[in-house]
Amino acid sequence: MGNRGEKFEIGDIVKLKSGGPEMTVNGYVIELSNTRDIVTCKWFDSDNKQQSEKFHQDALEIVPS
């Protein structure tokens, strides 16, 4: 894990705690407060189209391998 409040590493497989598809952590977004708590994730939808979205890291959990 990162040293600036990061809970995940790039490449980790995560999902929303509320459910949804498995996603790959693509990076962190540095907000104006200079904290790293917004994560960019990518995944493929049911049509095999790549999707990308930003999530607060507290809304995500690691998918057990």
C-alpha cells in the first residue's frame, strides 16, 4: 500500500462494497487537498467495452484471489 493514505496499489482487483463488477485499480487522483483517496478504476462491461470511473477508496474492497 502507498505511504500517503493509499489503500490500494495499481493493478489491484477491487469491487465496490455495494457490489458490481470486478475492476482494476489504474491509479490515484491527487485532489486539491493533496490527499490520495480518489481511485481510478477500469473494467469491461457486458458488451466487452472498457469503462473507467473514479471512486473514493473507502467505497472499494479487494477481491480475494
